[in-house]
Amino acid sequence: MKAFRLRAHLFAVVMIVALSSCGSAAIPEVPMVGVSRIIDAGASTTVLPKRKSNTISHPMRLIIPSVAIDAPVEEVGTQANADLATPTQNPWQDVGWYDQGPQPGERGSAVMDGHLDRPGGFPAVFWRLRDMHVGDEVLVRNSLGETIRFRVTRIELFPPQDAPIQDIFGNWGGIYLNLITCAGDWIPSQHQTNLRLVVYTSLVVK
Amino acid sequence: MEMKRNSGTLIGMLCLTIGMIGVLAFTMLFSPPKKTALAASPSYVRVIHASPFVGTADVFVDGTKLLSSFQFGAVTGYVAIPAGPHKVQIALVGRGIGASVLSETLAVSPGVAYTVAATGATPSSLALQVFIDSNLLSPGTARLRLYQLSPDAGSVSLDTGGDSLVSGVGYKSASNYLTIAPGSYTIGVDATSNTSLHVSATLKANTVTSVFAVGLVHGTPNIQLVTSQAQGLPALPNTGSDPNAITQENNVQSLAGWVWLVACSSLVFIGSSLFVRRFFLLARQ
């Protein structure tokens, strides 16, 4: 009797595992937005502060080791309503760099945005931006093969209509890279969340 | 018999461990985001020297020299300063803070951009005039604003090549932001004292241009137009998605997710029941 019960339990376990595999992969495919990889900072080239140069370059990848983000960068502009545009080529995997502002590494506030999630609530490229901390490192690799290093100085939440756009987009007092994504609660009537998360970073100079 | 009891215990532990890990992973994946405490953003201030009385000056903020040899008609870019009250003092160049001819407290709010004008043609009329700015861009068009800082020009109007855009802007006042098609213009400012001034400017798309009327109609420095153009700034993006949207992709993912949760919960139940059964067996012995 006891042997039968043991076999029954084992059978139940096997059946449940088998049934969970039907219709999809055994483990639901949560989209991974980048390979988790520790960057050997010592091997990268730090770009010193520079004035706007005549060399044509653009950011290619955004890498944030602390939250496992390693994403391609698209150029984005503005929408008809003056909002910063979001990536369109690969909306959920790419990060958008505002190409009307400075490049990462140039004086001023370079800005990148990325989606928090995709329709249905599954993670997108900046899902884990909310897990960042002051002091975290942010890396940008550009088309010239240079790696530009930044460090997080502030993390803030704003209602979008009350956000300090001069502070986010228009600080010419140094070299900054600011990251933006959505946060807070979804408001169906407005088709947006009630908050935006802004991660402020400053250039690391060796 | 002992081997059967041990295998039952091991199976129970395995089911319980796998099940708990699975349930924990599921809840962590869809846990609500943490909220971060708001921090005060700095204010942004640009300064224009519009006082015919002062001449070239040094400007001090909270006892520290901010601007040196600041000439009449000069306008700075926006500089970040902490929000809150600040003591602003203006002295003739090289005379030191102790010889300040103007001393005022300037209170600025977080995240707000300001134009601060040093004004006044006489010692008794020296004062700071503060304007709240908005550098939000207008997509594909240019924005324009007139600041009337000439003490004796009266109310002024602004036109572009004869097209009147705004009128009745009084001393120490600024117009609303005007939206205008990008292009090269001859901007005209007419004062009530039959004084007309013109300046050529290229108004680029997505920029914000400020036109300052400074100086004296009757006296020196003469009335003149000073322009300053800033890059317009976008509003924040909409980077969220409807969590309740049903798509073909997330239909499959959602179903798989729930099956996984049920499977793991079942393993927890089986593991727990094996341990309970083991407990009662031991209690009977």
C-alpha cells in the first residue's frame, strides 16, 4: 500500500511536469533584454571630456552591468506632440538616443529612453532600470569603438507633465547621460503610466 | 522499509524545493516596481545685464563671484543652481562685493528655468526682474519671445518683415511665446516713442529665440536689441504599455506562465503532504 502511494506520488510529479510543457516551452519565455556580462572596465578606453568634434560618430550600444542591460541604440527625435520619440526598429529591445541633443561624451545632457514593458505587461529593455542605484556604472559604446563611462548620480520619479525638462535635457554645465523610462501605475484613460523614472549619470573621468 | 521511507522524504524535499523556487520566481517577475524618493532638482538661471546705470559689473551669488566683467547687454546661458533663496549682489567691476550697488534675495524653484535681468537707470531704480522661462520645443517650428527691458521705451511691439506678432509689451514685461515658421527674418521692435529697431535672425526649427530690448531711447547706452537662441527641449516620452493588452505573443506566454505557476504550486503541495505523512508516521511509532 505504501509502495503504491509512493509510486502514485512519483507519477503525479511526472505528469505535472509533462503537462506544463504542452503548448510552449517548459519554462515560459521571458524576453531577455541583454546578456548578463561583467565588462572588464580596465580593458576599455575612457573617453576624456571633449568639445563637439567634427568626427562623425554615434552611440551603438548601452551597457549597464548592474542590471544586465546590453542593448542596441537607435536614433530618435521628437513626436508631433513634442514628446521624445521611442525606438521603432526594435521597440522592446532597443534604446533610443535623442539625436537633437549632444552625443554621450559631449558637453551637455545626452538622453536615452527605452520601454519599461510591452503590451500585456511583459518586460522590455528598461524593465530593470528601477533596480539601479547611485554609483552604478553605465557604459556607451560608439561607432568609433570607444567606450564612454558614466556613473549614476541621482534617480528620480516625476509626473510627466511636471518633469524638469531643463534639468533632464538642458544642463550644459558638464557631461551627462540621462536615462528615461516609465514607472508607476497604468492609466487606461490616458494610455500611459502616471510617472517617469529618470536616471541621471555623469561622465567618469580618469 | 527504511530505504522506502528515505526515498519518500527525498522526493518530498525535491518537490517542495522546486515548487517554492518556481512560485517565488513567478511572483518576483511580476512584482510591482519599487518607488524611489523624489530628490530636489536644481533651478536653471540665465542673467542679462540690462541696467544702463551699472556699467560693466561683477555679479556675486551667495558671496561667491559668478560673473566677472559682465558687460551691458550680455546674456549668459542657463546655469544650474540649487533651488531655494540666494543672495545676489552686483558691483562695479573690480570694486568688490563690499561695494555692491544692488543686493537682493532671489528665490528659485526646483526644475524651473529663469531669466534674471539686472534693470534700472538710476540708483533708486536698480532691481532684479525675474521671468519664468519655458524652453519646450514646438516640433518643426521656432518659438520667439520679446523681453522689454528698456526703461524709457514704453510699450513695444514686435513684427517680422511687417507682420505684427505682438504689441503692448510694457517695461520689465515679456510677451507670450510666439510660434513662427523656421527661416531668416528681420525682426522689428517699435517703441511708443517713435523708435524702431531691427535685427536679423535665423529662427531654426525646434529652437527658442529671445529678443531683449535694452538701453535708453534718450541716453546711453543707446536702445538696442539683443538676441539669444536656445535649443528647444522635448517633453518626456511615453515608454509604457498597456499591461492588460491581449496579443498573440503574450497569450502564449501568459498561458505558459500560469501553467508553470500551477505546476510549481502542485509540487509544493505534494512535497508538503509527503512531509506531513512522514510526520504522522513517526508520531505513531
